Amino acid sequence: MMGVDNTAAVENTVGRITQEDIDRAQQQIGVPKFAYNKPFNARSSSDVLSHFAWACGDDNPLWHDREYAAKTRWRDQIGYPLFLHSTGINLTPKPNPEQKALFKGLFRGVGKYYTGVDWTWWRPIYPDEQFFVERCTSAVKVNDKSSFSGGVSVTEVYSDLWVDRAGLPVGRREESYLSAEREGSKKTGRYADIQRQTYTPDDIARIDEVYAAEQRRGIEKRWWEDVCVGDSLTPVAKGPLTMVDIISMHMGLGLSSSGIGPLRYNWRQRQRMPAFFVADRFGVPDVVQRVHWDHDRAQDLGLPTSYDYGQMRTSWLIHLVTNWMGDDAWLWKLSCQSRAFNFMGDATICSGTVVDKRIEGPHHVVELELAGTNQRGEVTAPGRATVILPSRESGSVLLPQPPLEDLQRGARMLQPRE
């Protein structure tokens, strides 16, 4: 799990999950959410696409080199699949007073933790494109007994749909967040015995061996006929996690939809969202999101140190899969769950296995089971991926088609509004 503790303006107030908030969350299902902050990347320039893949730590030339990519099935550089997270203009109208009341201040004073995601992609992202996005709640589930907080928690699932200028769907994300009492990690003592990892030179050498052995299929086609159930993917190393990894991720993704930023940008956001800022031990108001880089703040919440972002883990599994499948294949679907924190200094090895192989309509498909495992042997990020491979019998990959409900949603999103 990961995310930010959504602490209320008064630091000493302990948040509670109330029935009123649960009811209001359920009323939000299917209602498009207005975005107060602009996307970090308004357009997908070649440089922006390259910078994003760099931020994810993936040096595949398909994401960076237009000359190289022109020789692939896609005929140009394409975007790292997770790039959609950083882009998309939201056309949802500004809320009226009734809508503001519906969305304002849910679950104040509790932690909000990213617990997993399901991605679907229908077509590649090319340089110099512009996309539009709509977000709405798609499900709300009340958990009577949370392993994280020890008490009642609520899981909200948000559905994001990205479309191009014609309203045709490009990708969809179903993203889950758990709201739980912010003192939950202290109550359960789940992380009480965990300390930041210390490495010997031999430990680092073993991790370096995984980096050195990484294999990228690249321009060599991986034919569906050559794949067997039980095949293993060549592992990918990530870490040990450092502050540079967190900073680099923000250089590609921005500072999230929270609208925070440096200096005056932060001051302006603090005027609009005072509850998102909590004073540090020196009296300086700082964003609650700092649990990802502030050791002291993480310890205040009962954690041994700061930790990673869920989006990072998703990018790591994407790196693993796209290395294996080759440039001419298509990553259709990928899910990633966040089962435990990846703390600063943790090292993750991403691995995968082919668990199914089938023909699905016009597509030659393989199903992959994925895992991100830390140095303590914990699978912190289990996942699944569906890949369409070229076939010797039927030829190149055919892109999948969006379902009717997403086509209809995309057309509605771009309808002119008075």
C-alpha cells in the first residue's frame, strides 16, 4: 500500500470513517470529477515522452529514439504506457454549489493509500498528440476489518478514461485507494520490527548482476507460436530505492494532481488546500505527501522510513513485460497491486511467468503472472499482464478495440457544452 495521509488541518484531530462520508462517496459513483489542476504534460512531444520513460528508469530506445522506432511496427517513437498518468485535459465543467458539497472534504483526517490498479491500452501514444481525460468513482466498498488499520476502512475505485481529439479511447485505468485511520500503522504494529536495509558490497554486487543480465527483446519478434506456458521472463532489478528515484519520478510525472509545487506555487496551493499541509517539527507547513521523502513524517505515522509510490511499481512491471515481449507486440492489459510498503533503501526484483496462451478473437494472446519481490522475500507488488504477440500464421499484431461503453463515454466527453 502507498499514498498520502490525508491529514486534517488540525494535527491533533484523529480522523474517523463516518457513515455520512461513506454515503456521500457512494453518491459520487458515475459522476465526473472536475480537475482544479492542469495536467503536467499537456502534449506528448518527443522530448516529453523520452523524459517520462527516463523518469521510470527504462532506457528502451522505442520510448526515446525516433530513428530506431521508425523501423518497428509502430513507425515512430511511442510513449511509455504509463505516460497517460501525466497527461489529459479534463473537460468536466466546474461544479455548481450542490456538486461542490458532494465532493468536498471526504474522509478528512484519515490516511488514503494506493492499493492497486488495472490498466487497459487500445492504441499507442505518438509525439505531438493531445489527450482528454475523465475521472469518476466506479465503486465504493466498506471493509469491516482492515489488516492495515485494524478497524473500518473504505476502498474507493476511480475510473479514468483517456481519449484523443476525436473522442476515441486510448486507455483506461481503474485505480483503488484505501481510506483508513491515519494512526492505523501504529495501532497494528505491522511495521514495528522493520528497519531500513543495510547492504554489504557483496549484496550490491548481487543486485548489480541482475541489472547486468537484463534482456530486451527489441526488434526481434517474439512469435506467439514460440511461447510456452511456464516460460520465465528475465528478471528486472529496481533499487535499492533512493531519493534520486523519487525525485526522478516527479520529474516525469509532475507533482501529482494535488497541484503542489515549489515556493509561490506551494504558497498558492496552501491558500486553496490548507488541510493538505501539516507543519513539520520546525514549524514549516509542508505537504502531507512528504511521507514519500520525509523520514520523520513517516515515523510519525508508525512507519520505519519514507516509501515509494504505487505508480513506480506499475512502471517497473511494465518495464519487465515490454522487455520480454519485444517492440512489435502490444501490452493490452496490466494490473498491479500494492501489498506492502517499499521503504527507502529496499531493493525489488521484478519477475514473471507465462501462465496462459490462447487465441482471443483476432488476437494471439499470452497471459503473464508478475511479481515485485523485495530483499526480505515479500511480494510487495503482485501483478498480471495480457500481451498480444505477432503470429507466424496470422502476421502482425492487430490492436484491440475499446468496448462499446468506453466508445460511448469517449463520445460524450467531447460533446460541446454551453
